[in-house]
Amino acid sequence: MGAFVGSLRPEHPQPRALAGLVTELGLTSTDSLDDLEVTGITLTTKDVRPGDIFVGMPGAKVHGASFVDSAIAAGAVALLTDAAGSEIAQGCGIPIVVVSKVRESLGHIASWIYRTQEVDATVFGVTGTNGKTSVVYILSALLSQLGLKSGLSSTAERRIGDVAMISGLTTPESTEVHALLARMRESSVRAVCLEVSAQAMTRHRVDGIYFDVVGFTNLSHDHLDDYADFEDYYAAKAQLFSSDVASRGVITVDDQWGVRLAGETHIPITTLATIPNSVGWETAHWKMTVTSQTQRATSFVLQGPDGRELTTSVPLLGSFMASNAALAIVILVESGFDLEHIAHALSATGQIDVVVPGRTEIVSGDEGPVFYLDYGHTPEAFTSLLTAVRAVTTGKVVFLFGADGDRDTTKRPAMGKIAATGADVVVITDYHPRSEDPAMIRSALREGAESAHSTALIIEEGDVRSAIARAISEAGAGDAIVYAGPGHEVEQEVASGSIPFNFREEIHSALREAGYSPRGDHTS
């Protein structure tokens, strides 16, 4: 687990009578609720604030209700739990609200407490294996260029206008999501952009939210440690495209899963194809074609129904980033924005003015090799990354990566093989080993790399700082280094827990030691 991050909550919470919650949602309680008001709800004692309901959920080893005394000391005024938790916390001194299934109830309870049904904003949701974070940031950037204030929640951060905080989960727990929406309402945002993971659907993290438009990027190998197989994983994603969750959808149909989703969903949908001659190309409503690529930008043309067309660029590397941008644009059109209006807003700079933390982010300066930092951690993401970098690199491609411990082990051989197939130099290092033996993780990646039987130089260096320095030493002017995995992250998860480790700063330090100036660094 990562370090506790906290949550963005309303600055001026509006108290609500706990008795009203129990009555309106048909709950039961163990004590009198007369005159008791609540202002928030949380799952962790570290986040309890005076006036909160503390949630005690059954855990793998310990029931959350066991921590009720700590929650009370921090200001909790009531406990929400199940029958087992009620027994554990009996006599704790605060009222206990009992539900049969805690997690399944949380979203609607949090929505009631924070009044998020009153949020007057367009709500967008984006799901898929790769690209969710980028689409959310591009949506937010487009809205800004259109003159609208927006809020977002992504793997990288939660953001409301200029206020931001680092994220903990891809999609926060439902208690945090509704608190965030309430804070956004206070800030008068006009649109909300939420990254929605498969786990968010199956673990009820977006319950109580109704989306105006939802988008689908793709489905590929990931999270098969959480889901039995691809069918199970697909079913989790598909839940977002049901009529009780969303009003409309935009589905990228570059793979069989997108085509299938478009055929099975029961809400109005629009389809987008971004890979010429892909499985959904011929029948797609919208088509995107890349027109040019450089190390720092990708230009494309988006063609839609009735001859509508938009030509622009995104300051990010790779055709997959143009795909993400195209999806964001079509999502906005489906929400009611005119394509010509969007084109006019972009004409001032000639591009979508977006920065996506840790997504094909150039962290090097003008001299020496180009160093990309990216969050890609799936075989498909590796393929897209290496293809994009190779297309704009005249020299060698150095690929630096590791793999998650205590996560899907079946993708490791493919990750190694793709790295050795697409790069000239492969540097295998540790990522988040967690409780696993780091050497065993590296060994699986190395075996995959060696199975490619390519001419790539394969280097194994477990120490991350040494691995970064080695990657830089293997490259020079005209070459490219891609560090796949850490992206925006500022911690490393090892057996003893999370330790501070800012990957971007470590790269900057290594570049300076090699005699190069990192991007934005004006020191000699």
C-alpha cells in the first residue's frame, strides 16, 4: 500500500441530520440520533475530521470497526458498519448505523451526506486499459481552452482548477469521490472528468454518480490478478456503459473488445476508429488519422459524420496520444459542444494545450539523448511506446523498465520480449517489488527479453539509481531513452512499505551527473 494521501473535501461542509440519512435511505441504528449532525464520511482513521461518520468495513485480516476508538478520538460522531462490526464496536459511545453490505451502500450514503446529486456540472467518465489518464487530462485541457473551469480525478492527481493533490488510487473510494464532487460544486466547476478503473466498477467506487458521457479507450492485458480472465475484466469495464450509470457513450473500436462493447451496450453510443484498417475502421462514426509525428508533438485530422472535420495537434509523442485526443474531442461533441467551436478554441495556439504528468513526458533538455518518462506498464503499452519512439528517433532506443510485485505475473514474459524486440538496449531494474523477491521479478523479465533472440543488449541492474545512470551512459545525441513504469509516481513500494522515491527527480539528478541539463533546468 502507498502512503496515505488524504482527500479533497468541501471547505464549507453543510451539516445534515443523521436521523434523516437513516430514515430516507431505510437504514437502522443502535442508538438515538436526536440532534446529531454529520458533515463527512471516511473509511480511514487518518482522514477522520470532526463531524464525520467513520466506516468500519470487514477486511482481509481485521474488521475496520476495530478502529472505532481511534476514529472517535479524531472526532467521528457515528459509525457505519455491518452486523459483525456492530458487535465489535458495541458500547463504543457513538451511534452505530448498520447496513448489510457496507461497500455496496457507501456511494449512495456519501452522495446523500455531500449532496452531490445537486452538482450542476457535466460529468465525464473514461475507462479502458491504456490511455485513461491522458484522455482525462486532454478533456480538462480542452475545456479550459473553451473557457470552462473543470475538475478531474486521475491516477496522477485530483485537480479542481489550480488546486491539486497526488492521487492514491486510480479511482478513489466512493467516500472520497463524493467529497471531491462536493468540493467541485463549491468551486463552481462546469465539468468533471473522472478516470474510472475496472476496480472502481466492481468495488462500487462510483456508485451514486450518473455520467453524462462515458468513453472507452481499449482493452488489453492487465489486472488479471484481480479478474479471472478477459471476459471478467471486460464485464467490469462494460458496467460503465449501462443506462443506470451513464446517458451516452463514445467507444474506440480499434480492438475486438471495443467493437463488442459497441454492439452490446444499451445506451446511445458513438464509435471512433483511430487505426486505419483496424477491426472497427469501416463502420466507425468518427475516424482519426495521424498526419505527422515529432519527438514533441503529434498532428492528426479527425473526421466525423456529415463531413465534419478538425485538424490539430497534441504536444505528446505517439499516435496513441492522438487517439486519446480524438476520443476526448468526440466525448465533448457528444456532450453538446460544436466541433467548429472546439476548432476555433484550438486555433489560437494550433494545438491542445495539455501536459500529462508521466505520459511520454520529456524530462531531458536540448542536449544529449531525449529521455521519456512514461507510466506504461502493460505489454500493449510497451509496444505503442516503442513504436512511437522508434518512428521519431534517428539513433538508438534504450528501454528501461521493471514490473510490479504482487500483481499480475502472467504479463512479465511478454513485457520482456517486447522490450528486447523494440529496443536496441534493454535495462531491467526494480519497480515496486512489494513482498516479492526483486531478483525473481527481474529474472522473469530477463527470460522474456532473451526469448526474443534479438540483437538488443540486455542489462540487469536492480538498483534504480544505478539503472538510470546506466541507461544514460548507453545513449548519446540522437538517441532516445524510455523509462516505462513510474510515470508521475513519487514512492517506491518495497517489502517494508512505501519509501519516498521521486523518479523524475532521480532522472534529473542522473542527467546532471552525466553532464546534461534536464528539461527546465537552467543550471550549468
